[in-house]
Amino acid sequence: MIPKLLKELEIAKEGDINDLKGLEINFLVPNCLEIITPCLLTAETIDKLLYAIYNKLNYFFDYLDYRVVIRETVAVDKNRIKEYFSFICATPFLWKDKRDLVFFCEQKELLESFTWRRNIVYLPFSDPATLNHWKPKLISLKKILEKLGLPDIRFAPQPKEKNIAKNDLGNNVTNKKDKKSSFNLSNSPSVNNKKNLNKTSLLQE
């Protein structure tokens, strides 16, 4: 059932209704907007939805604690992640610090040429200095992905081809080496948690 709120936001047009079937929107005290969807929304759909909300709230959107909750666990492929990266980089109001947005816009090619394996984005560099420079920026990107319903995405430097081949032998299982080299948020606070994000837990070397 399309919520009444969607019509109030002027997005429940005939062309949009099919994309939004089964969507629920709940306002939680004091300023939380929860968007519940049966499956992962396309980047185009989440774009329409969030822009409609933003156009209604304008700068008050900055004070809104929104989150997308997906009922069913879904497999995410590389093309879908690339679409989300493109949407995030094209949507300034998603970013708390606009300097992070500028950084990723300048590095857009790297966000299009990554290797994707089992929820890990392998970025095409391995230099420790470059990794340290990217780390705080990736924390910001990771927070946005969590809010959009993708909390399990992790980032890591590009491993050697031998390691990639070895990783492929374990279907849908992330081995210990993956976990050590990736920006892992499995033990960090979720979007619902009010505690500060522990940055050091994101990269276990």
C-alpha cells in the first residue's frame, strides 16, 4: 500500500507507484524517518524518494535522521553498487561534510573501476599512504551506505590476483584475510546506535 505521505510528497504518480509497492514510511520521535522496503530499491527510485523529501524539508533535511530498512536479504551486484555510488556523488544533501563529496567527485574513476567480491569493494591501490588518506573519507561514504540500507558493504585495497583467486573458492563466505584487509563495520555501531562511530574498528590490518 502506498503511504499517504508519498502522495503528500507528490511522488505517488502513476509512473512511480509500481516502484514503491510495499514501501512503508514511519516518522519516529523526535526526528527519525524510517523507510521500510521489501527489497533493495534501485538508485533511481531512492533518488526520487529522497529528493521529494528534501524538496519539502529543504535545509531541515540536515536535521533528519533517515534510514532505509530492507526486509529481505538480497544479493548486491557490482552494477547496483556503481549506480549507488553515482547517485551518492550526485546528491550533495546526503553529505555532512561537503569536502568528502568533493573528494569522491575528484576520485570518481576509482569508484567506477573497483573489483567487487562478496560485499567488498576492492579499490585499485595498495600503497599504505594512499590507504590512510582514503580511510576517513570511506568512513563518511560507509555511513551514507548504511543509511541507504547497505550496512554490509566494506572497502579494502586491491589484493594480489593470487589472493583474489583463493577468495573465490569460498562461495558467499568471507575468509579471515578479507576481514583483516577490509573496512569492516561488523563490530561497530549501526545507524540506530547513538554512540560515536569507532573509526579504528573499520580497518583491521
